[in-house]
Amino acid sequence: MDIEARMLIKMAAQNDSPDYYFKVGSYVVCQTCYGQNIEGEVMAFDVPTRMLALKIASTSGKADCHDIHLVNLYLVSKVELKKEPNETPPLPQPLNVQRLNQRCNKAVDAKKEAVFSIGVDVTPEAQKLFNTIQKTLKCRWQDKNIIVIDEVTVQPPYGLDNCKSKDTQALTHVKKIIEKHIREQQSPPVQGST
């Protein structure tokens, strides 16, 4: 780590005065201990954890968007201050907490669904059938039974005769999916031409 980086980090770590922190709006280049350069505008600096938030151009290519990189200064070998801010930077836009919570909840629900889509103590063939049904209809495991749209139960050994439901239309639809799946599993794999 070069002297300037040590000074910036040391000053930021030992002083509570904002004059010694990485100033918001400064432009810095950080070289990681792996030789990667990360450069951008300072958005924030957390003294206790020595985490530096840098705003860089968006990888999506959208002009009105930016990517934020969190840089752990413990893993930085060199920090170069390219430019000090000339004026006080504008305050960041307020976060839409409701939208962030919705995104978080949606991600958690997707992970839960992925976890619950894996059967416990079921054969690989049963899991393949579950995955096939799940592509078109909502289904879940109940012990070793596959419950499809809360209407149809498919029991081991997961054949056409192992489907039960009071809703004949749903039962017929699920049986067609199972029948197609069985045909595809029994047919030899098609080899592509080279």
C-alpha cells in the first residue's frame, strides 16, 4: 500500500472529523491486492469497516443509471486521489423503501420456492417429473406426493394410474403432461449432427 493510501486510511480511521474522511464527490482509483483497478466517485465511506462506496458508469449502458461498488480497503494495495470535489455534491436521491422491500420479498419468495421444489427422499425420476410439471403448472411436494395446483395428487411411482383428483379437467391436463414426460424419458436421446 503506498504512502498516500496509508495516510488517507489512517486519517479516516483515527479522526472523527469529516475533513479526514474520503470526501463525497471525490474521484479515486483503488488498486486491489489482486491488481484490479476500480475507479469512481466516492458516494460514502464507513470508517469502522473501512468500506468505500464508489459510483461508476452503469454496465447496462443506461446514461441515467450508475453501478455502486463497495470496496473493502483492507484488500486495497493503492488508493490514488484523482480529483477533489469543487463544490458540495448534491444529496443522493431518496430510496423508495417500499419498492426495495417488494424486491426483497420477491427474491426471498423465489428462493423459498426453489428450496421447496426439491423433494426429500424422492427418486431422481420423480424430481424430473416434478420439474416438468412445474414448468407449466404450480406444484409442490407433500411428503413424497406431488400436489399440482392444489387439485391433483400424484403419488409414487408417479404413473398415470397414480393421479387422483375430484376435478376431472385438471386431472386430464396433468395426465397429459405426465404421459408426454414418460414418452420423452423412454425415447432415445436425439444426437445432433456435427
